[in-house]
Amino acid sequence: MLRPVHLWAVLSVLSALWLPSCGGDAREARRVILITCDTLRADRLGMYGYQRDTSKQLDRLAAEATVYDSAWCTAPVTVPALSSLHSGLLPHEIGATYTNRNQMPSEVVTIAERVRQAGLTTAAFVSNGVLKRPPAEMGDVGLQQGFELYNDDMKSRELQRPIVERVAPDCADAALEWLQARKTAGEDEFFLWVHFQDPHGPYTPPPEMDVYKGKLDGERLPVADKSVGVRNAIPAYQYLPEESMDGVRDGGAARYADLYDAEIRYFDQHAGRVLQWLRDQGWYEDALIIFTADHGESLGERGWWFCHGESVHAEQTRVPLLVRTPGASGASKATREARMVSHLDLKPTILDALGVETAAARGVSLLAGRPPAERPLSAYLGNPSQSKVAYAISDGRWRLVLDSRDPISLHELGTDPLEQVNLAPANPGVVKQLLSLHEAWFQAQSTTGAAKERPMDAATQRALSGLGYTDGDGH
């Protein structure tokens, strides 16, 4: 079995052997814009081969970027996934495990904290209610750490839950107002994070976006008694009344998928407004622009319908990732990278782009060159030190998924990207090797202090419990 010190030594040697891959000189970046989208599968976007026109604006960005074909989050739940992205550490290392109420402690050093320490402006605009700033009595914890402005002004409410959110045009408007103020003040060096909520369920795009009409007589599914955690049923929070389904009886699975695509189109349009403003104002060319999602969404795979936070398989943990470096205008700069990368790589990448010394992180800068072909990357549901946990471990070729509810499964990523064929029975040696790799990966960890659990007011807790959502937070 690999000991942790040996694992890190191997990774250090691999990182020294990289070959250049990203166009442009990223160290000329005057600003970094990180755009993230909630609940977005990579395979519903044009740059990943999807046939519907869900992503015209992102496809335009992709034509000048490196598109990562095998990019992964560390958890299929919003707060753990984004906490890992901003810290460069695994969710259990920073206390952000399964629930969205577990906030990173103040000991964690985030991207924004390092950038702000270096003298640059930092700002965030978030749109998911679980990302609201923690109460002041909790101290400097959570994803707001390091942001001079952490804008969580959300005035909308989900259809079936008392969870607030901000729709795409409002999020884009807020970010554009801040950008214009920076332009007026002549402040052009900053780190900006914009997180869009659409297409998180329930899927309720505006009528003008609802242009996809697939099979209206799709598979009928029952509505789950509980909001999450029920296979072969539509989660209660996803329930759409008949008038929202254009006359299709409740549970028309194909119609739900149409609405999911329409919400992606809605988000894409307004993310495109931010990108176009940067082009029009001359702040696009010398910026590092990164786009990704916090996690994916199940659309029926393995019996999970229109949900996430229930599995670490590819449909919930593979994410889109585009990295556009400064000076990369023109389609000739577009590249694709097949090697596996992770949200863990974004902290080193952003700090590298801004010339800021990095802090502790599991990942590697994607600007230094191609990522190592063989390195361990994992995803978790829960804390891997506990018995009830689902996790996946990959060495770049193989991906092993362990979940107490299902048989152990092994998949070869190059030939089975949707993880539909279980090769574990025929490859016991590979399974054993990956189990050992996971143990070494897990043991080579950092600890940053105890997590802080976000309190919830009694009224919200009662309302959520009434819907069967006993976790009380939402994914």
C-alpha cells in the first residue's frame, strides 16, 4: 500500500513533467472571472456534443478556451462542492461534508483570502439560498471568507420549498452593476465569482425559454413522499403542477428533461451578457475566465430522477470546465484536454494566473501544462471516515464507485463515460489497486479545524420537515 508521503512525492514528480497546453500567457491576467452554474451536466452543452442549442454563449467562450472533457467535482452537493473548489481541499478536510449547513471554519484559506491579501479586489454574487452569508455570530466561516463584497441578495423563492434564490437575469444585473462601478473607478484588477442558480430544480424557465418539445408522452413517474432520497420517483421539490407541464400529466419524465434544457438556455443567455460586457469594455482579452458547475444532475440514471446529492456516479459528479487564458481570442486558440481534472485544480490555477503565491491545495495549476495522466481524484457523499458513505476514486483510466446501497462498480472512463457497464467482477485486481489508492489518498489529508454548522430558524425547519425534507437544507 502506498504511504501518503510516497503518494505526494509521485504527484510532485508528475507535475514537474507537464507539457504546455493552455493558449496565451496566463500570468498576464489582470483579473479573474469565475462563473459557476448550479446543477449543470456537461453533456447538455453544445461544446460537449449536445444537439440542442442550450449553450450558444458558452459555446462561443469554448471556441477560445481549453475545454476539459473529463472534469469532476468532489461532491454532488452545492456547499461541499464549492467549498472544495474555493479551498483546494477535499470536503471532509474542511468540514463541509454531506449537508449544506456545514460551513468551512475560519482556519481554511480560500482563493479570495489569498487574492485579497495580495491587494486585489474580491467580489462574489451568489444565487442559491444555501450560499447565503452565515449569521454573524458564527464568525468568519463559509464561502464568504475573503470577499470584500459577498452579494447574496435573493428575493425569489422556490416553487415547493421555503428556500430563496436569485434568477439568472437578476444575478447578471447585480454582477454587471458592480463591474460598471469598477470600470468607472478605474479598478481593473480583481477576482470576481458569479454563481447562477438556474437550472437547479424545480425546472421553471420563463415561457420564452421553453422552446424544447420532445416526447410529450414520456415515462410516468410517481412523486416521492419525501423531497430526496427516493429512487424511481420524482422528488417532491421537483413536482410541477399540470399547468406548468403544458397539459402533460404529472410525472412526464421527457417533459421534465425539456424544461431542464430550457433552464440551461436561460442561464446561458444571461451568463453571456456578463461575457459580452467584458468584451465591449476591453476587459475580456487580458482576463482569465473560468466556467464550471458545482455538480451535475441525474436524469433517470440508476433510478435517480431529476436530483443530485444521491450518487457519486458520473451524471452527478462530472462537470463542464472551460478555461480561457488571456490573449486567447480567435478559434485557433481552442483546445481540448482529455486527461482528468478536478475542482481541486482551480485554486492553484487562479492564484497562478494572478501571480499570487498559492496556499495548501490538493490540486495543480492547469496553466502550467497538461495535468498528470495518472493521479488519484475522488468524490464523496458524507465523510469517508464513517461507515455510511459513498465515494469514487479514479486513477485517470479507471473509476471505482462504492455505495452501501449498490454493488461495487468499476468503469473504464475512455470507453464508458456514463458509467453504464460494471467491469468490477472481471477486474478484481484493478478494484484492489484502486481501494489501496483511495486509502492512501484519504490518509494524505489536511485538517483545518472543526466545521461550523449553520443554524436554521424554527419556521423554516418546520416547513421543510413538512415536505419530508429532513436534512432541512436542500442540494
